[in-house]
Amino acid sequence: MKRRNFIKNAALSSAGLAVGSSLVGCVDNPSEEKKEATLISQSSKTPIAICTWGFVDANAKAGEELSKGTKALDAAISGVEVEEENIKNTTVGKGGAPDREGNVTLDACVMDSNGDCGSVLCVENITNVAELAKRVMTETPHVIIAAKGAEEFAYRQGFKKDNLLTENSKKAWEKWLESPEYKPLINIENHDTIGMLCMDNDGDIAGACTTSGLSYKMKGRVGDSPIIGSGLFIDNTIGGAVATGMGEEVLKTVGSFLIVELMRNGMSPQKACEEAVNRITSKNNRYKDFQIAYIAINKAGETGSYCIHKGFTYMKYQDGKNEQIHSDFFNKA
Ligand code: SD4
């Protein structure tokens, strides 16, 4: 079925369940409490998939899987794989920009609704690193496996060796070498790390995050994306969050864990994302030079997003519709 028809048909036959009346919030300010309570009592229809940036096809794929009854984690992985395999995307998977020495190294993590997680860091020659992170979770006693160890584990798991440096990425890197300057651009080409959060028909939440990291990073550099709590965090009783942007700043504030904890204390996903961005901008006056964006979902199926600079969008699949949403942002100057 063509994707557009699928979305249309899904809208007609969507049989997801409504969730949302059981989230307990405790908010200091009583008027805020009222607002929160109103929001929380609105029921949301499952399934729901949200992902960073305008990755229309990836989010549609996750929505399609969820609508067929696939559980949240597998749906998220099949969604992000669309971008891992998209060689035109220079920030995720095959075709990702290399480090300054010309090596494409990928980072990914997954977190399931039962609290299990897996992560791979700095992996070369393997395209589907989110699935590899899942195998770390399911097939090993560990949570994180890095570099060569992760690559060798991938081959033992039947993954194929692949050259991740495409002709186009190689040319761009060679051009960069003519006057090498490490200066990550804000909203570079408007596509970036894909982080995805899915709520399935049972109301369970899981997520995946996968990236080639910052273009022309130092050899061995790892950002926030594969670090549980920073790039991604899920607590299936509360919700989930995922980050994109300058990983160093997300790491310093353990951004995704922070958002889930703020939601635990009664904030909506929107407010929690805003507070996590504020934690960064309030103590780092260089925020004008980098972008950070968060998206989040709570157990009621409400979603939110916030970023530092204008230009970040995210995708939301719900009730058969796959929409691109422009995020609110901090820097209105
Ligand atoms: C990193 N957070 O490696 C990733 C890159 C990214 O928008 O998301 N850029 O720091």
C-alpha cells in the first residue's frame, strides 16, 4: 500500500485505545494544577509515534507498525531504520558525515517499556545500529558496548559489514579539510539525529535514538545520543523524552532523564521540555551558538517539544495522521 493511502486508511480504521486519565500530577501552584489536570484528563488515542525533525517517512513507518499491533520498541526501531538506511541523510546511519579523520562512527541506544536498555558507541561499518543496541539489551548481560567490540558483536549477530562513507559524504569531508574548522551549525540542513518515542496499542512507551554525531568531530568523540538518560529516557509509568542538538550540553544536564523526572513531578511534556532547555540556557551564555531540542510524551499520550533556536520541527503520528509540528523556542531575540 502506498504510504499516503496507508495514512488515509489508518485514519478510517484506527482502533487504538484511549489512555490518559490515570496520570497523577503534583504541581505547586494551584492554578497550574488546574491547567495540568485539564490537560491530563483529555484522553489520547493510541498508537502515537513522535520523532525529531521532519523525518516524515520514518515516523509514518513507525505509525504503520504500531497500527498493525507491533510493540513500541520494535516500531521505533523500524521507524529510525528508515533514516539509518537513507544515504541522503548526512547525520544518521549510512551516508552520515565522518569524523575529522574520515571515519563514519555511529551511536545509538534503545529503551524499552520494562526499563531495559541497550546502547552502542562509536561503531563503524554497521548501518542499523539501533537494532544493534537492542541486541546488546537482549543478547548480552551489558547495557553499553563500544567501538570494535560492538562491531564484532554485530557480525556475530549476523549484521552485514557496510561502507558507511558515501561518495557525497567523502567529497564534503574533503572540502571541509581544505580549511578545517570545527563549528557545528545550528539546524544544519534541518535534518539531524533521529530520536523516536512510540506509544503502542497497549499504552506502553519505548524509544530509540540513532546518529552519526556531530560532523567532523574528534576521533572517538561520543555525544548524548547513545547515553541513556541524556539522549533518551523512558519510564513507562511516566513517559519518555529524547534529545537532538549539541550533545555535550545535553550530557551536562542529563536532559532526557530530567524531563521524565519533571513529568513525574507533575509537569506536562511541554513544560518539562521548556524547563530542560532553561537549565542549559540559564547557565551557558554561549547558547546562541548551538541548538538543543527535546521532544517528550507522557503516559496520558500528551506530547511536547522545546528548543533553543527557531527552526526545529518534529513529527507526530496519531489517529492515522502524520503531522509535522513547529516547535516553540527559547531565543526570541
Ligand atoms: C550528538 N546529539 O552527537 C548528537 C547530534 C545531534 O543535532 O543530534 N545533532 O551530539
